[in-house]
Amino acid sequence: MGKVTLPNIVTADRYATIAQWFYDEDEYVHIGDTLFEVMVEETTYNIVAEMTGRLQNIRFKEGDVIALTEHVADIAEDI
């Protein structure tokens, strides 16, 4: 299982707001798919899947403010 983490975006602010999820828990995602977008200092960033599998354990919902580098969800590889 791989972790989906919020990257350390170079900014003075150390927090981001989850703006929108593009997939629900247990949906299948592919490498490069945009999982969700975050807002940091009025700029939107797309966060993409770094592996293929099922999106699981979504820890935050839209509107939540989270720290940069936070563990956001998991992707479970199908075996």
C-alpha cells in the first residue's frame, strides 16, 4: 500500500486547503490521475497518483486545512 501525501509546496504558508476530490474511496486510479486539488495562498495545485490501484483511507474531506507533507490517503495495489 502506498501513501498519498501532500507535497511540500514552496510557499510561506505551511498549510493547504483540500479544494476538491476527483475520486471517491475504493475507486480505481492510475498513475498520473489527478486525485484532488488543494489551495495554497490563492493558488490551486493538482495532486496526482504516483501509483495505480484503489484509493483508500481518505483522511480529509473538502474544506479541511492540512499541513504540507501530511498523509492524506492510501492507494492499495491490486494483487
